[in-house]
Amino acid sequence: MLTALGLVLVIEGLLYALVPSQLKAMMLAVQKLSDDQLRIGGVAAMATGVVAVWLVHAAFS
């Protein structure tokens, strides 16, 4: 779990370091989304993450 958290922080840090202006624009665009749209996006991201972890686990075990 700590490894996963560390990887998330590395990826987020890379985004802030490499493309800060695009990240700001994305944050402004996200503010315009409704709560339902954000919720659906969050569920889709979680499902994608679960599938990705499951596939990697299945491939290497």
C-alpha cells in the first residue's frame, strides 16, 4: 500500500514539474464539471486501477 501511495506521489510530482500550466488549465476545467460527472470519472478511474492491478498481479504470479 505504501508503494502504491509513493508511486502516486511520484506521478503527481512529475505532472507538477513538467507541465504546470496544462495542469492549471485542467484544474479549471474540472471545476466546471458537475458532481455527478466527477463521481462517474472517479468510479471509472477506480475500476481501471483495479483491472490494471489485477492484470499485473495475474501476469506476474
